[in-house]
Amino acid sequence: MERINPPHLAPPTGFSHAVRAASGTMVFLAGQTALDGSGRIVGRGIVEQFERALTNLLDVAAASGAGPSDLAKLTVFAVDIADYRRHAHDIGRVWKRLVGSEYPAMAVIGASRLWDEDALIELEGIAVVHRRDDQ
């Protein structure tokens, strides 16, 4: 995949302006919150919940044959954008630890509430899985 960040736009921080996917199979990753295996939200703060939701999303991606670097698009739904912004640095550290320094095309969208009432954040994404002979 090729990350595209035109020099005339403001430099992206923690996302890419666009990601061009080469030949491969697109995998659409459903929204993941901070649910544990028993269906309970874990983590009281947004950073803890982001880490669990991202871990869940990466687990689903891996089950589909995709690794962290295959994430082409990520949408973050947050019930409190101001809280997300306040913790952006810590969220970024979680991202780098779990995914690395490559960023997909990304958007953060404010939501009045999520399906899981105790959820502060939900992540959904698109990954592009390459066949072995395409890599």
C-alpha cells in the first residue's frame, strides 16, 4: 500500500491523507469497542478503551489474514471528542506500540452514544490483504 500525503496540504499527524491499495482483497472490519470475551466493556478511560478496541480490531484483522500494516482506512467514533483530543498523545503511544508508525487514512467522528452504553470509543476499518505472490 502507498500512503499519500501531498506536500501542499497540512502535514498529517497520526493519520495519512489517503492510502492507495495495490492488488489484494479488501476486508471490511466491523466496529469494535472495548468488549472483553464475556461481552463486558473493560477500561474506564478513553485510552484504556482505545487500546482494547484497537486490540479487538487487530485480532479480527489477523483472523482475516491482515496485519497492522494492512490497515488502509480507520474510523474512530468517540462519545467525547474533547476527551479524545486531551488524550491524543497517549492514544498515539498505544497506536505506535500496537501498530507501528504507519497510519491509515483516518477520521474521528463524534457520536452521542455507541451501541454498548459504557463504550467511550468504537473503531472500524478496512484492510487490504495481499496474496503471497503479490507481496
